[in-house]
Amino acid sequence: MTGQPPIVAFLYDFDKTLCTTDMQNYAFIPSLGMTPGEFWAEANSFGRRNRMDAILAYMYIMLQEAQRKSLPFTREDLVEKGRGIELFPGVEGWFDRINAFGRRQGVQVEHYVISSGLREIIEGSSISSAFKEIYASEFYYDETGRPVWPKLAVNFTAKTQFVYRINKGVLDVSDDKTLNASMPDDSKRIPFVNMIYMGDGLSDVPCMKMMRAYGGQAIAVYQSANRAGVEELLARGRVDFIFPADYREGSALDETVKNIIRKMSIADRLWEENLYQLRHIGGDVLPDQVGLF
């Protein structure tokens, strides 16, 4: 037996998964004197005209509109705007409650964000300290605090690289060498089968497909406005479960997630017991030779 509790990782999209709308809509876009509809129409139109990645396009329009209207645009200002994020019911207590439940099941729970939104705004939210790592789009700031370049742009397909980073335990985005190096499955920090991805729609499909392909779990949450789209994901086999975005204790989402953690904990204990017996009966056996899981 290893003596170390297995790790169960929750990977979250952020917009419309943990909070009710796009994070820029709460405070940043109103500060420009624009409606969300006006801002996103301009950003999307700019991106299409210039055949530009949609994430880079919205980041550019953020800079341009703030500059055009002589508004402050610093990292601290964006973090402050994150304080107005409206979370779904139960989200604020979710992390401590799920962590405690995991401990009772003999597993260590970790939480990660993989978002096309802005890291700076997420850091201003009341739940930012709950995450082991936040992977999101981000600006690079010069010595005066002025944003001068995209530091990271997380589009929908790029999200999958961060799943691999979490799997291998290579969390530093500048460390591509270690990420791409060959690594035996038994030395990877968090197996895919111990991952749960939670999102809200088509932008999450690449990560959801990874989860289902490699033995993890994919969950989609919905509000009334996007229920039909989420039901379509379930009908097409792109997610395992769908639930209303209600994170309160006793909700359908809460109960199912706890059952998933129970299953992962039991599977890990059985795997360890099988490996232990094989080693004591027939000598050393490599984990990939164990046939139970």
C-alpha cells in the first residue's frame, strides 16, 4: 500500500458553470458604457473580419475600448471588478464541503479552473482561493502596470493541454519540456479516471470528450436559457450527467458528485489491494499489468 491518499481532481469551466454569465458582463463591460450585447458583437465582428482567434479578439477589444474611453486598465482594476461576480446557489460553500466529504472517503480533493475568461477577474471572486491552479486567459503587464500583450489565451481546444498538465502534475505553463516528456502511467500525479470535468456547453466539449475517452467523468450544468443545449450534449453522448446549476448540499448535483467520489475511492482501494496481493504472491507486478482497472 502506498500510504498516500489518491487525488480526485475537479476541473471547472467558470462562466455559466460557477457564475451566472460571462465574467466581463458584471462590471468590466458596464464600465465601458456598453451593454454585454454591444461588446460581444464588436469583439466577435472584429475577430471574424481579421480571421482572429476569438479569445485574442475579445482581449484586444477590451484594451482598445478602455483606451478609447480613457478608462483605467490595470491588473488591480480587473481583480477589483471580479468582486462583483454572481455565483450560482451553493458555490461558495461547495469546495470546503466536497473537500471534507473526500477526506471522509479517504481521498484528497483538488479543484482547478480551465477558463477562456480572464484570470485577473477570477482572482477577484470570493472563491479564487479554493483552486489549486487557475488556467485562464491573462494579460502581461509592463513595469507601469499597463497591459501590453496577451500572456495566455485559453481557447476552447487549448483547454485540453491543461487537462494533461493536471494529469502529469506539470502545472507551470512555461514548462512544455516536462509536459511533453514521456511519463509512465503509474507515475502521473492524477489519473484521468480520477478527474471530473464540469462545464456548461459546446465550449467544453473537447475536455468533456477527453474525460469520457480516458475514463473520467463529464458533467454539464445548466440554467433555463441553455437547458436545451445541455440536453443535446447528453443525447449525443458528450457528457455523463446534466444538472441544474445548483451546488447546495442535497441537490441532485451534490448527491451525484458524492457518489462519483465514493466510486473513485472504492476503485482505488480495490486497485491497491489487487496490486498488493499480486506483489506478495507473484513478485513485483507493474501497474499496467494489473487487469482489474
